[in-house]
Amino acid sequence: MIGESPRILVFGGTGRIGSAVARDLAVYGDADSIGIAGRSRSSLERIRSWIGSEKVVAHALDITDARKARAVMQDYDVAVITLPDRRSSYRTIETAIGAGLDMVDILEEYHRRPDPYEREGLELPAGMSADEYGESLHRRAEDAGVTLLDGMGFAPGLSNVTLGQGIRQVQADRAVARVGGIPNRQSAARHPLQYMITWSFEHVLREYMVDVRIIEKGNIAEVKATSGRESFRFAECGEDEMLECAITPGMPSFLFTRSHLHSFAEKTIRWPGHWQAIDALKECGLLDIESISFCGEPVRPRDFFLKVIEPRLMPLPGDGDVCVMWNTAWGGEKRADCYMWTGEDSESGMSAMARVTASCAAVSARLLARGEIEEKGIVAPEDAVKEEVYASLMRELERRGIAVVERVGRAKD
């Protein structure tokens, strides 16, 4: 146990999520100091001024400079990694293990089993497969007494721990997570695809194109992303909306930590019509990553499409977003359902996605610093956040106005 006044370092501290993590630590927390690390000194000072706390310390550094990064890490008890790609995430984890620093990472990745598709520049050690590299990281972290709480944001993260709780409650053999970040209804009507950027849209499109591993009939199976669609009515948390969801690669750790399940898939929630529009883009080849020749120059269709569409998906004045979740676990004659519908924070200007993701990461960092999470190595959220730790997380989220509704009842078809 580190104590009641931990020192917490946020990598990616100038980004949308990283700055929100640092603000949460300053507003709600008991941290003795809050480090924010990023490349741009001016951006760091801007975030420091926005947070408005003397506890915030700016560190201008490039994570590729392992010596400098490790020197900064020595002054902290826990790190929160909010970096946007696998290459920088793994580099930071490598350095942190060497420094003996516990970590919370929000990337959509189970670092013990690196994503086999589109690795975003991840460089594997010579002679190692991706799985072998992930296992080596896990063993090195264990040997160093380091905890990496992996994928602990909204989805993955909150989706994992709430579905994990439901599975325990009803001893489930089937489970599905339905999660998504969407514009509110008024904002959706103002944007193409009924979508608005609150997260890396390049990463979103990647999710729409890869093969996805799910659990089907007790075995791991591969299906196409955006398959397995459902239309449903969300009539909880004071809302009443029709929504749609489709399979995406959102909770990779579940394939390994909950391999006893007969079926499991994670599905991304969108407004009706979104998935049909994505089908059209796929059929036109606009989401492909193989280069084509255009005016004598090689161009990747997806890069071109991103350049055109991203400005049209950026939030407009008055726009707002929602994080929505509906998870279900079935066991015998019982089922457990978990619901959430959370909007943006008008006071701070934070989007719902930043608010929920940052809150989960910041609270988990405090729990890790206080020694309430004891597992070592690479630990998935559903294994680390349980029992009293789970209760602590739910209390802290409620304190921030993020309400999670849980119900256990008789199973339905």
C-alpha cells in the first residue's frame, strides 16, 4: 500500500482523455501530486491552467526517450497511460515495468494477448510471436511486482467490470456487452453517419474492418466486424430510444479470462441507420487500407476518407454526446442486466466519453495506489475490480453523477 496521498502520473496528459483523467484526480482525489506528460510544453501549460490545481506538474517528454521517461517515473507511485496507439502504449509499459511503476492503461488492448490485426506500428522482439511477447510482458511485470490494470476506461473497462459482476451474480454461461459513445439525438441529426467524434475516428474505422474473435458454442470463433446486429429499445435511466448494435473487437480480455462461457460478444451501439451507412462505405472500398494509384500517387482509401469526413464529424457549438451501456449475462433461470446512459459535463465542457473513460481510469489508479488491487502482472478489469473494489468504483462513479443501474431477475428468451 502506497498511502492515502499517492503521486499519479498521466501519460498523454494533453489529450482529450488524459487531461480529463488529470482533472478528475485534482477535483475528486487525494493525490499529493499529479504529473501530466506530453511532448508540447505549451499544451501542457494550457492543460495545467485549465485544471487550476497547484498539484499538477508538467513534464515535457517524448516516450521514445526511455531514459528521461524512466527518470520521471521514479517520482510517482502509479501511472495512467492514455496514449492513442499500440506502439506508444507498449513502449511506455516496457519502461514502466523497468521502473517498477504500477499502471492503468485505457487502450482497447489486452496487452497479454496483443491484437493480431493492424498493430499500429507495434514492433515485436525478434523471434517472438505476438502472444509470446504478451506473455513475456506479463511475466516481467509479475517478477517486478508491478500491476498493469489493462483496458480500464469505458469500453473496455467499465463494460468489463459490470459484465464480470453480472456473470458472478448469476453464474452465467452466456453474456453480451452492448456499449457505445454516440451523439445525443439532437446532435446526431447534424452530422453524417449520425456520428460525432469523441474518440479517435481512425481507431473506430479500424474496429469496423477487422475480423473479430468471439466465443460461440464454447469455442473461440472469428466473425466479421459489424455482424451480429440487434435493434433494441433502451427504456432505462429515464430514456426511451431505439438503438442498434453490432459486433466489434471491444473487450479482448474476455476471450481468455472468461473462456468458460458458452457464448460471448461485445457489440457497439449506434443510432439506427449508422450500420447501413457503414455497409455502403465498405462496398465502395472507402474503408480499405490497401493503397491505390490516384493521380500517379499511392493513396490509401481509408486515409482519404478520414481526411474528408473528420471535419464533418467534429462537434459543433451546442453538440453533446452520450455513453450508453446495456450488458446482459444469463445463467440457468436467472439473468443480470446492467444499464447506463450518461451525458456530457456542461460545467467542465468534457464530453461524456471523456468523462466516463477518465473517471474509471482515475478511480482505478487511486484504488491501485491504495493497495486495494493486489494482483500482479497484466490484469484484466474483470479480474481486478470485484467485490469491495467493485463497490468502491460504483460509489465513486455515482459521486461523479455517473449512474449504473443493475438488475437481477428471471431469464427471458
